[in-house]
Amino acid sequence: MQRVNTAGKTATTLDLGAVSGPLMIFGGPYGNLEAVTAVFAEADRRGIPGDHMICTGDLAAYCADAQATVDLVRARGVAVVAGNVEDSFGADLTDCGCGFNEGSACDVLAASWYAYAARTIDADAKRWMRDLPRTVSFTMSGAHIAVVHGGVDQTNKFIFPATSDDELRGELLKSGADGVIAGHSGIPFSRIVDGQLWHNAGAIGMPANDGTRRVWCSIVTPGPESILIESRALDYNWRAAAAKIRTAGLPIAYADAVETGLWPSDDVAPPADRARRGRAIAESALRWSAPVAPRATANERIAAP
């Protein structure tokens, strides 16, 4: 199934095939080189190579090391899903396409960090971003899983822990997969809807608005008849990351967020998620078995009598 992203480019899928070992999945590096270095150190500790890692996109954003972060992720051979930021840089657009509410604090602040990152990312990196897939898919323990940035057919769609079952059901139907792993919203969570999985790996480049400085990644491990999905928090050198934001002249609000674990604004989130602001998120592990019955795609459901 082909889709169109927010920059108008025809979508592609990178299929990794059957995966027999653990995968590390992370999103939102956001130009935070210290955090990305920490996630690769954790992968090394667990014996997970670069070709068993997937990034849900948004390599460059709020933090100061846009080019270095892109270079490091590329050098490790990580499979990267095109996020709205990659769409924008790749198409030489003038804004990030993040989906923030117009006039919100994050919308206003985005103009500054986007201009900075656009100046510091080189032409080769932008060409590479133009060719990134909209979806990375793989099969594990008999389940077909699609990895996207935000929504299944809307790159910059925010899906939060409080998103309704009906909305998730619609997204899963559009995917044609047994489960979906996404990013963009920056908060890690897992949901099971009608036996299907929706998992958000969170962000590695910015805390999860939970009042802690930790950042997040996921470990997805196959079993004989099920898959273990772990949300894991990482500590890293946040002091260095915050200092670089200030030195680069980027919005101080993002240095404050790195230091406090609280976003400059969370008005894009549903009320229930805003109410959880400042509450520390616990690490979690979910063992999931994909539904036995095949799932119809959206097109098949529409065509059915």
C-alpha cells in the first residue's frame, strides 16, 4: 500500500523480513548527541547490532547537534523511518511540519530550532532524508509489525496514551499489520486493541514530560509464541546536552526541558495526558501474542459486501 506524506512524496516501505533476535527501537533523537550516544552504548551492552535497530524518525530538532546526530545514526546502519522533520529537510521546506497547534508555545519555538538545524545539516544528509521509507516492517514470532512515525497515513499525527480505542482501531486497520510501533508524541506506552498492538517507543532526545530527565527506548524480543515489548528508560549526560542548547543560542525552553523533564508546552496532548505532567513514568514489559485470525486491510473491509 502506498501513502503520501506531509511533504507530498510517494511513500515506500522497507521490509526487514523475519527477525529472530531482539530489536532496539527508538525515536526522536532531536539532535541530542549525548542521548543517542547513550542509546548506542545500551545497544552494545545488550549485544544488539545496528542492523537490529529502528529509529522512528525526527533525527534533528530541539537540541544542538543536528548534523553529528544524523551522521552517528547513519554510521550505525540503523533503519530510519522518515518523520515529518526528515520530510521537511529533504524537501527544503521552511518549517518542521510537526503538527503543533498554530500559535502554541511549541509552534513558536519550532521556528527557531528548525532554522538552526536547516543551516547545520549538509546537502548529503538532506538527500539521504528524501529517500527514507515511510514505513519499516518486519515479521517476528509470526506477527507482522509496521513501524511508522506518527499515524499510519499521516506522518505528523499525534497519538498519545489517552487516544481512544476507536482511533487506534482505525489506525491499526489502515496498517494491515498485526501491530504498529510509532513515535512522534514523545511518550512511551503500549495498548492492545482487539488483540492488536499499538506501541510508542517514546523519544530518546527529550524527556517524556514526566518530571524526570530520563529518555526512552524499546526492546522488542521474539519468543516461541509471543513477543516481549519493553519500555526502558536511559540516563545520559543531560547537563552537556542542555549546555550545548544554550551555547548554540537555541530556545532556552528546551534546555530547561532537558534539565527538568517537563516540556515547554503540552497543549497538543489530550487533557488526560496533560494531567499526568510531572508524574514519573515506570518502565514496563508487555508480552503480546498476535491475533490468530488474519486481519483485513482497510481496502478489503471497504470492498466487502
